Amino acid sequence: MKSNVFFSDLKVESKRTLFDKLDTLLDRTDLKGKIKEKDLVAIKLHFGEKGNTAYVRPIFLRKVVDRVKEYKGKPFLTDTNTLYIGTRSEAVSHLTTANQHGFTESAVNAPVLIADGLRGNSAVKVKIDKPIFKTVSIAHAIHMADVLIGVTHFKGHELSGFGGTLKNLGMGCASREGKLSQHSNISPKVKEKACKGCETCLPWCPSEAISMISPEVEGKGKHPAALIDSKKCIGCGECILTCPAGAIQIQWNESIPLFQKKMVEHAYGAVHKKKGKALYLNFLTQISPACDCYGFSDAPIVNDIGMLASEDPAAIDQASIDLVNGEEGNRSSKLPKHWEKGEDKFRAIYPEVDWSIQLSYAEEIGLGTREYELIKI
């Protein structure tokens, strides 16, 4: 059965603004039926890395918040901490960045909180029993929320081809441990030349997997360096964040197909207990070639297209892909070819990435369907 995907373009007039069109888009969904009085409603978005400008603007989030409140829900805006070191790797810096980008309670009419806590370890192990994972680590506030609304800026991504709702759910709703398990075979690695031997990481390791090795024993460096025992490591990622020298790093060693499947299984874990209690919005605006996790935003690869809404995460992403590929490419962007309508824009940027894997796998594990009916409003 095809899933409904509601679509609004960006053409407006003085008597019907873009905010009016967003209201109409929300009207066409069954958001009211998903929210009971006093339900805690997580509005999951990406606040953008400091310096990025492509994220969905706070004023649009305000419209979603006001609609949730109209239905007697209790909304909050949320995201999770990043695995890499940046301006969103722990909650204090993350909230500061969100504030600087305009996501304040006074602006959006709802509190802003970080779903996986101060350092990314506030999480719940969710049983999913899928081919790769039996359990996944999902941010506590996401899991405990009664309703989930995903608000996603649709763009390119170097590992998944594109970043849409599935990525917002899979990577975006995972705890630090969940993110690490998607990106690597769990155990981080120590860059010996960068390690200062300060031992800051030692007390932060919950499984005592880190030890200091002597340079006399290893014949490397001028001082002891940290060593991580992969057999003891549980993949929590605490050491990555706490190392003041940035010497402990993620092992970016998963194949792209496996990464996408891991991401989709985490997306399943984030929403499978919210059947009838989840809604997804994709904003096809400023469609940049890379993720909003970068501290910059490159020229969009196509013109702005519109806004989509659906209850099906796979269908809304498939519809978004089709709409982007149906546009003429921007020759002044990083798009090196495939400028004609109907040509695959994301494969032009990332030729080694088969973005369809995430969509097919979402269908396979029961997370949605790629078959959709696009309903224009």
C-alpha cells in the first residue's frame, strides 16, 4: 500500500504566506489525533553546527510548536550530542550553539533540551531484534517522549548519500554509544603521536578498558600513551569527548552499505514504539551538498522546492529524493554533473554511495515503504 506524502511548494502571495502553507500542510496530517492532552512531544531537529546556515529556521519550528500547544500537548525542541568534537559535542556547548542560531524559548515558544544529556550517555537500550542489532541505544528524552515529530533539513551526506528523515531518526536519535556503533566497530583508536599521556581519559572509562603504555616498551613517543583494549571497550565514546588533545578518535571503518543499515535499525529503535504517535516533516530548502554538521553551508545543488509531511519515514525520503532529482542542477554548486532534470544529483556528488540502500532496508525491516502518493496542497 502506498503511503501518503503531503507536499507544499514555496510559491506564495500576499494573502497566503509560507507560514500559511505550513499550517495547511499540518492540517492535512493527523497530528491532532496523535496528541493527547499533556502528552510530552519531542520535536527532533538539527540546530546546525556553529557557522552553518542551512538548518530549518526557528520561525518554522514556532509554527509546529504552536500547533502542538493548540492540541494541548507539551512540546520541546531537541537534538542529541555529536560523536565528534565540535560545538555540539556536549550539552552546554550544544545549547549555546542552539541559542546563537535562534532556538531560544522566547523565539520558538518551547523549551530546548538535549535528548541524551550532558555528555551523551543518557540513553535507553531498546530491544529491536533485527539482523545487525538486537538492541540499540536511543537518547532518553526521545524514548520517553509520548509523541515524536521529526523536522528535517533535506541535504546531501557523504556516508548516506543524502540526509533525510531516516538519518534524523537513526543517527540523530541515538546516544553517543549508538552513534559509535553505527560509525565503527565500536572501539575508538588512540593517535599515539597526539596523546600527551595526561591520563584524563582513564577515570572516564566505565569498563576500565584504557591503560597507559610505556614508550620504552613500545619504542614510540617521548611519554606514556593511552591504549584501548577493544575486548573490554563497550563503545560509550566517553574517552573521545574527554581527551583534551583530541587524540582518541572514531574508527571510520564501516562499509557504506553496512553503515546505512545500522542507521536504519537505530531509526527503527527510535520510533517502533511510537506507532500512531509520530510525524515527519522534510524541508527541501537550501539543499546543500553536505551535512549540517559542518561549520559552513555550501551553495545549494538545486533550487528550493518545498515542504513535505508524512507518517512514513521511508516514503517521505523517497519522495524528497525524487523531487530533488526532478529539478535542474545548480552549475554554480559542487554538483559536478547530472545537471539535467531526472538525473541523480546525489550520486553525482557521492558516486561511491548507493543512497537507495537505506530506503530498501527500511522497507525490509518494516519501517515504511518506498511507494508513495504525493498529494499536493
